[in-house]
Amino acid sequence: MLHDKLAELGLKLPDAPKTVAAYLPAVRTGNLVIVSGQLPLKDGNLIAVGPVPDVTSLDAASEAAGQCVLNALAALGTLIDHDYSRLVRVVRLGVFVASSEAFSEQHLVANGASELMMKLLGEAGRHARTAVGVPCLPLNTSVEMEAMFEVR
Amino acid sequence: MLHDKLAELGLKLPDAPKTVAAYLPAVRTGNLVIVSGQLPLKDGNLIAVGPVPDVTSLDAASEAAGQCVLNALAALGTLIDHDYSRLVRVVRLGVFVASSEAFSEQHLVANGASELMMKLLGEAGRHARTAVGVPCLPLNTSVEMEAMFEVR
Amino acid sequence: MLHDKLAELGLKLPDAPKTVAAYLPAVRTGNLVIVSGQLPLKDGNLIAVGPVPDVTSLDAASEAAGQCVLNALAALGTLIDHDYSRLVRVVRLGVFVASSEAFSEQHLVANGASELMMKLLGEAGRHARTAVGVPCLPLNTSVEMEAMFEVR
């Protein structure tokens, strides 16, 4: 189903993020998979850098949050043999938004992630979520998203 | 017991937060319940906005953290039929405090949440905790709190 | 093995952090242990305060992240009778770096934690990770790290 929905939306999962030095893209413990903070990398490039909304618009940041979702699903895939029928549900998303002074719409940026999860996974895509502002992020990305999944 | 303690303190749980578009107030996976980042909403209004301590005092922010606790317990309730005898313990609180420049007492703000959990739940209310400063939060709230509970 | 590796690196675990008022250094739920946000305390003093890199250098902050690892392992120890053969793996590290304006190398600070976990624990030390920038932290620490472990 995930791949049908991706095709319908004209999207595809990237290759799984490479294993970085001393940490992993995702770890499984029991039926939980914890995915590392994902940046909005697409074909090797960050699609949104700098604080929102002064440097990156709210719309662009929201789209970047969607890219983090694709990357998180790709990272998850490595631990379930890319068989997404083993995904029971998205449990939690944590969204960090690089924010210009007094920006207070981090939830709208995070909706770009939440809504894509719903479109791709339906009921299984509904999750708990925390969205907060931060002053700056690794590699100057505008948004970073971590995730927790339940798998079988 | 929770309801006795609430009455004793002159508090009551709010209605559970409404389901928001693409994410849920809380999700259960196994015996864990993950509660979304809660804002200090009371009767539909934020009781603390702006950075601490320049706009909102430390005391007001600490009280607001307590309101987040009530909202988190209400969100939890929806997943355990409001039967709090099924709550085994609070596992973790994550507290984000909108902070004025160089503010370094986020732990004191978070104590407003931790101490209320203890008062309401006794030993079952003791938890692991992370408290950090952020520049700004959704809707300009002064504090946001996420939670993890163990239930039976 | 942990104690051999510690000795090899000239390190030792501190005493477990004291129980603080209303929250605990670590909580176990099922086979998971959640460790509270750890500060780089060594012999009772913070070894890195203020934002990175303007006040604390990247190298000093990275070393401080390693101290957080030692403190997190000490906190974990209290829940497994200090028998680290019961540690199955590190599941997740969350690293918060107090950041000077536009600092974008939080991941390099966090590597100080990740690499020490690997040195101490080998494969069991590899984890998922989230690293973000924040403007300020409790007690003006430069870095704070929370952790999730799987135990048996």
C-alpha cells in the first residue's frame, strides 16, 4: 500500500540513509523502531536551510518536513527488509524547526510531516507529535525530524 | 486515587484535547502511551505566553507546566477508558521552555510539572525527565511538555 | 567488558547521580531504561558552560558530551545492579547543544557521545541519535544528553 500511495503522489523513497560513523539511521528494540533525527536531504542535498520564515518560507519548510518523512521511512525500511506491511503504525514524530525570532507556527511546519504520513499510511500513519522551535540545527537545516514506529 | 488527589488540590482534569487534523493527543504501543507535546491550555486559553523570565515569570511558567500535566493526564485518559488505576507509572517527561537570552533555570520551570505528578500519583508519578531551553514554541506558549506513561 | 574498556581509556564511572526532588535519574519500563537529561558534571562541577563555539569550543563540548555518557551509564547502573552484562544495547541518544548564533555543527559535538559509547560498548553501543541546537540549558551547561537503553 505504501508504494501505491507513493506512486499516486509522485513520490518515491530515497535510498536508506548511509550509516554514519558512530550512530545508526534506525534501531529496533522489541517491536519499536527508533529513527534518528532526519534532515530534509533529497538526492544528497538539503532542500531547506536557515531559519523559518526569514530565510526559508513556512511552505518550503513544511515541504521539507515531508522529505524528512520519506527519509525516515527509508531508514525504517532497512530494519524490516523493506516490507512495509510489517509496519503497524507510526507512534511518534518529534519535529525541530529552526526558527526566526518569535516564530510561533512550528506546528504548521510539522503538519507537512504529519499530513504526508497520513496520506501514505492512512490510519496507521496517525501519531503523537511534539513540535518545537530551535535557533539552529546541524548543517544549517531548517527542519529535523525523529520518529518512533511500531513494527511486527 | 488520582481523582481524590485532584479534589484535594482543587484541580480537575480538563476534557481530553481534541483530535487535531493529522496527529493524535496520545498513542498506545504495547504497554507504553506516548502523549503529544501539551501546551498549557486551560478552558481553551494559553495561561502562559512568551519567553521566561522576561515576559512570563518563572513562577507563572512553573504553574503552566503543571497545567501541561493535567492536559497530558487527560490525553492519557482517552486510551485507558479514564480508568487511572490502569496507569502503572509516569516514565518520562520532556519539558521545553521558551527562554529569554541566557536563561538557565529551565529545571525550575519543569519542577512545576514533576512536583504535580508526584502530588497526584505518589511513587507512580516519579519519572525520568529532560528539560531544555528553546527560543520559541507553537502559538507563542511559554512551555510545552511531552510524556511517556506505562499502563496495564 | 565495560569496566575493562573504561580502564583502558583511563576513565571511570562516576557515582550515580543523586535522586533529585521530584524526578529520577533513570526509569525502567519493560526492557527499556529511560535516562534523564544528563549534564556534563564531573566531581560535582560542570566541565562545559555557555554556548558553543563562542564560549565553549567544539572540542571541549564534544568532550563534555562524553562526560554525559559516563553519567548516563552510571544512572543506568542503578537499575541493573551495576551489572552491565545486562545491557543489551544503547537504543537512542538525544543531544542538546547550547549554540551560538547560526552554529551548525551540533552533530560534531554529539559525536563525542556517540564515539565514546562505541569505544566502551562496541556494537552494543551503536544507537539512533538526534542532535539539535538550543539557545540555553539548565545551569548554563553547554550540552545535555538523554538516553534510552535496552536491558535484560
